[in-house]
Amino acid sequence: MIQNMLEPKSLAGVSPLGPLMMVSVAAREEPSYKMAVKTYTRRGRGKCLNPHCSFIYVTRHKPTKCPECGRHLGGKWIPTAKKTQQKNLQVSKLGSEVKSGSTNQDTVQEENADAGKTKPSGGKKEGQRCLKKIKAIPGEEPAEGSSKSPDKTLCVSMQPLIKHVKEMALKRHSMCNLQGRPVRPILPSYCSTGPALFQIITVPTVNRKIPTRNIKAPSEPRERFSGLKADTLKQLGREVQSKQESFVTASQLVSSPSDMTIVSVVPFNHATVDSFKLGLSTARGRGHCKNALCDYMYKNRHKPLVCPKCGCKLTRGNPKESKRSDRLVDPYQPLSPVQKDIQRQSTLQLIRRCLQIPESEAELQETLVLIQDLNGLQIVLVQPGEPKQDGTVETETLVESGWPQFYESSATHCVLCKKPLYKGDQSTIAGQEDCWLLTEMLVQTASLQLKVCLNARCLAMHSFTDLHPGLFNIGNRLLVSIDLLLTVRAKIRLGHPPSQAVRTLFDHVSNHPVHTLSPEEMSQIQEFLLIGYWAFESLTLRDYNDMICGVCGVAPKLEIARRYTNSVLELKNVEFTWPESSVSDEVNVDDFWLTMETEAIEQAAFPTDIPITRVDASVIAPFIPPLMRSPTVINTEKDKLMSHKQQPPGAPSVLVRLIHDGELRLDKIEDHSEDELRNILQRCGASITPCSSKNDLLTSLISMCTLVHSGLPTGPQAPENLTAGKLSIVCPHKIMCGSKYLVRGETARDHVDLLVSSRYWPPVYVGDSARQVALCTDMQYPEMAARMWGRNQGCFSEPFDKPEFVSCAELHEKPYNAELSTLGQNEHVHPLTKSSSCWLVHPPDSSPSHETAVPEHHSMALCKDLEHLICTVTQINKEDIEEQKQMVDDEQQGNQSSVNSLRTQRVLLNNPAHYYLYNRLLDFLSSRDIVTEQINQVLKVCQPGEVVIRDALYRLGVANINLEREEGKKTEVEELKQGTETAYEVVLPE
């Protein structure tokens, strides 16, 4: 009997993927050990109280008694197997009526009957898995009357039996899974990381018969994801379909004419899917926006009411609060502080949604023309005056400008919550506001009609936010024409400080009416104009990848460090705070810049409020173009040691070599004897006295190690009331690759932070503090330093031997290659040099900022492959030295009139948001101007049929596209292959 049950069997009518084996449970052996009475199970599961029983159940499916030993468990859930025992009798009747295949069906019926009395065995699970896999394949199960069955009557009669057997097997299979290993019902979809694909989009013609073709059905049924939320689908890697889109199923047809084809390229970048993100959580302490098309992430303790990017509501009110949330506020009562805060957030969200200003002036050309027309338009009103005694009547002539004096938003319903807007008089919260109207030709008073949403959860203030008339609203206090804001931008591009650019805006117009205003009114207008300008820049749409060099791309072979101490933040009304406890070095770049933009917009929308005065210095992020940014951006300025004022005595390079050789063990530094400590300090050049004790020697050694690890000073120390400026990295074409804004004095740690935050560490890094940066890297990232330069501490050769001339094979000029198949596979390998080697050098004529001499081992003149770049680097270094001297001379003489002094004079800002936005704007404008000139040079050499492109490394090139195709003889794929595209490098002057 047992041998017969151990024989493999298969179900009738189903082709199993494996044999179905029945195992008797009566032959179970008793375990040789005794289990404890109290056992612990997994979370959400329970265990039978019988110590000799191994039955495990899900807590929510706790049965009344154990199905194995019969012990009372006290649950209320009835297993599905008992419910289906009565149905098995009906199945047996159906099976007896079938003429063919009765033997196989009886076998299935007997096995099901045995399964109702005994525990499901392992062999039965295999059979059930086969049934589930077969049912999960769409399109495999034939419908009634299908032509796949030779006998339609037989197929119809067998279908109820097969369907019922499958349902029973699937139900018991799910129960077996719950009792055994838990199965996660939702798994992330596989994310392909393959190369770029060519996608052919066909456009059907009208009134023409077109051959159709079926689209292959997806391998996974769509119903499986039909009940999931939009954000869950997004994190699972599934496509989020809008309501207007329709799905293309296997039964639908897609037409594809051969006469019209649109080819689009799917880019390389793809959305990475975390295997453990199922829409249930994001990162610890953070949350995602509920909008599937938005990538905004917030901290739970700083969760806003609405998303600042898309406007989606992030709060979920309780049912009790739903009635209160729908109530309307009384417009005749002033708003409470809580309501004012809600109105502030809603208004900021409204401004971000309604105002999206294009960066290109060409897109604003229509608006600028309208501004010029209104400036030149004058309305002359002639009205008769009072008659005189002699009977003559004099006429009065009134000349008015073409600009209206009353403005009102055209919206009738709230843009955010779709509720009707309220418009009232001066006694309400939505009255009229008096403001200034400022253009290039006039200044006059105007009136603004406010509209407020009375929804207690919104309260958004709808004022004049339409760009079409060419006016920008600043806090309902000033309406300024956009051409004036563009003029301020042009002045800042030339080097004028923002305050000076606003103050001298109307100096070229001597008869402008603004000169007749009182000093108080003039100062107020200038203040509004300044804060409104930064809100205007914050609302301007920009692609910061446009400032990437067209020759170097995202991976320059050589980068140069430059420091700017002329643009600083005044700390009179600003206080930087530092974290008291240990926090992560990583900073969120997008969050930081979004916060600065939101702060600038808020100050312009509510100009009477006091700006921020406390800033967390540990969250300040550098400015790096997105494509040149590393996935992990850090700022370790909080770990600086600012007690030292100058370079410490000794040889830190010897100290680092002793640590690498194992002669100095930092983790066991106290185990060294007094003689060993004295010998190490003497070799490092430290000044010690003969009577120094071991504790004194330990203190001196630990102090030196801490100082080198923290970062040796590389620049001048900042005054107490000012910040230290910024540290930037540029390519040989003077285009910014990244900038870090310093609060404390510059050290080698700042250089390392910028390099680590970059996408690729440059093969050659030029700076006047190359040795300090190399030692700091050796101490903080020893594995990375060993991979880049081994034991050479950033030099071309052994730093403790004589310097020698070398030639590096990695720096040899290589032919241009537009196809980079290995791009992004290894972040430690540079895509151009195909190596992880790196050298830190200084210009041969540079004079360091500190008193000690720079060793010759770091001179770039030692490498023959860098000789052609020495002149470029020397010129940039000389410009920095001359600008520093010019800035000192201008401050002493007070000269700010020359063109050279505009670029070297000190720019003092007292607003943190304006300071960081100003420096980012300056980096973008200066770099984008150089890139524009590069593109213009490429366009000059383009021939007919050639276009300017950017390759995988974002370098400029010229593509020659030949789209000649032979009609009627080739398929679409062959036609696509026949169209050739060739790209070649563009050589621009250095």
C-alpha cells in the first residue's frame, strides 16, 4: 500500500511541470528530542500547543482545533478544505457522466478525498503548484467551443470538472503556503539596465486600408496590479496609466503604415527600483509625495500640508475632521496665526504652480514686445474747462500712460482646491491693495484686487500672477515689468553686485519719474525690487546641464581649483548652527536648493515678514550640474578644526607614510613605548624637548594626526563677521564643474568633499595645495587613495626619492570615440583614461597660500603629457593672483568704477537665500556664456545635413544624418538600419 502511494502520479487533463507524489503521514517517526512547551514563532504566526505537534498557522486564520493532532486551539476560522468536502460529492457525479478520461478524473477525485482526511503532503503541493502556474499563463486556457478541442461536446462537459478541481487545488495551495514558508504577495518588477533602445512610433494615415499586426500579449496579467496605488506602481517599476490613456491588450490591433515613421531614442537613464520598496515605506524617517509623477521626498517631522512641487495634498484628515475641513472662514474676521500659516503655504504652492518663467529671452519675446508697446502708448484726454467772463472756454489736456491702473486675477475658482474665490472690499480679507507700478518709462500707483479661497484648509491668496501683460507681482506692493528684471540679470552677469545693479537701474534715464520720489519711497521700491528679483530667478526654469563644457563633457581629464573670497555672506543678522550630535556627512542637494528658492519666493510674497536668521550649516550643499554629480554628495565642514591659524611644524607626509607602513598604529597608539613615540615624532620633524614624558609625546602625536585627518589649512582664515567665500573646480576652458560655499576657513577637507561629490574624480587635479589634499585623502579614504596613487601620495613618483620626469600612458591623447559602452559600469574608472589613476599637482609657477614650500614632486612640469596645458593653467592661476591683488587695492582706495574692479570688488550679502542663489546664478551664467560660444563655433563649421549633438559624455559633436531610404522593398527595421548616423569630434581652441 505504501509503495503504491509513493509512485509518481499526474493529474488528468493537465500536463504538470513535475511528478505528483503522495506520501503517507502515518509513517511519521517521533522526534528523538523533546520540544519545549513554550515556543516562539515568527511574527503573525502561531503554533499548536501540543509539544509533539509541529502545526503552524497564521494568526488571522487560527482554526478551532489543530488539524493534525485535534487539540483545541480556540480559533474561529474554518479551513477551506472542510467547506469543499460537500462539493467533492457533486464533482464525483459530474466525473461519472464523462465517457472519456473517467479513469484519470476518478484518480483526481480519490486524491482530493484523501486530502480532506489527511495532512497535505509534499507531493500534493507540487501538483498544486503545477495547476497554479498553468492558470497564471494568460491565453493558455481554451474557451468554450474553442477549435483547439476535437470534440466540442466533450470539452463542454469536462470544463466544470476541470475548473472545480483547479479552484480546490489553488485554495489548498494558498493554505499550504500560509502554513509553510510565507510568500510575499507583491514583488518588485525586474528593472532592465540595458543600453538605449530605438522606439519606432508609427502614425496612421486617414481613409486608407492599412495592414494590421497583433501586439504580443504581456507575459504578466494586468489584473495583478489593478488594485495598487499609483505610488506603489511607480516604486514597483510599473507604468502609471492616466485616465485618458487606454491599454493595448492582446485583442487590439495597432496599424503601422510604411510611408510614415517617427523614430525616437529611449535614453540610457532608467528608474532604479529598490527590491524592498513596495509603496509601504521609503527611507527611515522620510516619506514620498502621493503623486505618482512627483519625486518629492520629505522628512516626517517636517511633513508639509501640500507638496511644494506638484501641489498634491500630503495630509490625511480623520473622519471627524472632515466636516471641519470643509467649513468656510468668515471673510470679515481676521485670520488667526494658524490660518495665516496655512495661507502662506497655499499661496507659495499657488505661485509655484502658476508662475513658470522660461529662461530664454527668445521665449519671452512676445511679452517684451507688448511691454514696449505699452511704454510708448499715451492716452490724451481733452475735456472743456469752466467758461470765463468773456465767453471763452479753455480745454484741459490729461496725458495718461497705456498701462492700466487696476489689476485683478482672472480666476474664479481656486487653482488648488477648485472652490469658488471670494472678492470683497476693504473690510474683508480679500480687499484691494494699493501698490507701485514700475516700468522703464514710468512709475505710478495702481490697485490690486485680491481674491481669497475661503476653504479653511486652503485660504490661498489669488492676486495678479499673469505674465502676459509683462508684469511681475512682488508681495502686492510692487508691479515691475519683466524687462527691468532682465536688465538686473544682465548687470549681475557683468559683475555688478545685486544691490548696485538695482540702485543704478535708472541712471541712464535722467528724466525718469522715479527720480522725483522721496528717499524713503525710493528706498522702499529698491528693496521690493531686490527681493522680487530673487523670487523671479527662483521661478525661472533652467536646465543646469546646459553649463557643462562642450569639450570636456561630464568627465574632464584635468580640473583646476579656484577660490573666490570676494563674494561672502555677512553674519550681522545671520547665525549658523552646527549639530551637537554626530550626523551623516551626506547632504540632499535638491532639498537644499528647493529650500533656498522657496525662502526667496516667500520673502517676495510676504515682504513684511522677517527673513530667516538661523541656518543649519551641516545641510549646505554644493552646486554641481546634475550630470556631473555623484549619487552621494557630502559636506564635512562641521568636522573642521578651526583652532589652528597656520601650518603646524613637522612633516605630515612622513606621518602618513609611517601609518601606511604599519610603524604607527592609530588604534593602538598607547601601546607604543616612549622611545618609539619619541622616534616617530623626531622622524616627523616635530619639536620635542628631551624631558618630555610619554603623555606629552602622546599628546603631540595625537594632535598632529588629528590635524592632518581634519584637513590642513589651504586658504586664508575668514573674519568672524563674514563667511570664507567659495571653493570652485573649473575645467581648462574656465567652466565651473562644481562649487562649495564655505562658512569656516578653507582646508584640504573642502577639496576632498568637492572631489568625492563629483561623478568622476579627475585624472589630474591642479591646485596650490596639492600635497595637503593628498594627505587628507590618504587619512580619510585610504582604500580610495591606494587605488588612485598607491604609496606616492598623489605624486608622479616616490615622494621621498628624487623627482623624475615621467610619461603617463593614461594621459596620452586618444582618438575620439562617440560610443562608450562601458560608461557607468565602474564609477572608480575614468571613462576617458580607462584607469583609476589620479595625480594631484600644482602649477610650476604657483606660490602657495602658506609659508612652507611646495615639494617639487607635485609639479605638473614633471609629466611630459601635461606640457601643452601648463600655459592654460598658469594663465588661470595668474588671473586669480591678480584679482586678489586688485581686490585689496580697490578696498584700500575705494575704487569701484573700472570694469576690472567690478569683477574683483567684494560683494556683501546679508540674506542667506539670496547669497546662495546669487553664487549659483553667477556660476551658471558665466559658464553658459562660454558654452554658447562653443556651440556657435561648431555651427560655423557645420555643412548642410549636419546637426550639433552631445554624446554620451555630453561633449559637443557634429552628426551627419543620411535618411535616404529605398521605398517598397525593405521592412521598417531594415529601413532603420539603412539610415546611418556618424558623429565626429569638434576641436575648439583652448
